Amino acid sequence: MGSPSSGQVADTQGEQHATTVLVRYFASARAASGVEEEVLRLPAGASVSEAIDELRKLHPAELPRILDAASFLLDGIAVRDISRQLPDGAELDVLPPFAGG
């Protein structure tokens, strides 16, 4: 899963969590969140959509606007369906739209 040492740990469910996800931010998403990465602890069975909702709550100032246009990778694979369940220990990358190509 990688080391979350440079990020924050966001414990959204107290000690009741069952799914831990390393969220990595890139480009403007990194600037908006203020961290390179952070660990989310979510209830068992949480989806990508629920993780995104938590990120909106954790970083309400700038990140929600970026999340609206972002794409996501789950363990290196593009997420096409945000209702997809997150496996424990997954990595979720937040990729804002990039200019150029």
C-alpha cells in the first residue's frame, strides 16, 4: 500500500473502520488538498463514491471543484463506475484534468 508518512490519516469512522484506502493526489488536486497523500478509513463495503464524498468533507474549500472533473485510478486501473467497492488496502489516485497531451 505504500507509506502514508508524508500524508495525513483521516479516520472518518473512529475505531469502527474496516476499509483503509491510500488516496494519492496529483497536480491541482494535490494543491487543493494540501497533501500529497492521505489514508482514509471507511466502513466495510465502502465505494469509490463514498470515498470521494469523504474527500469533499475533508477538504471543502478547493477540492470539491476538482473532484467534479477528476478521473480516478483504483490500484492503477481507471475507475469507470464510482459505485465500485473499495478493497481494504487499496490505492485511489485523484487525477485532475491535464492540459496538453
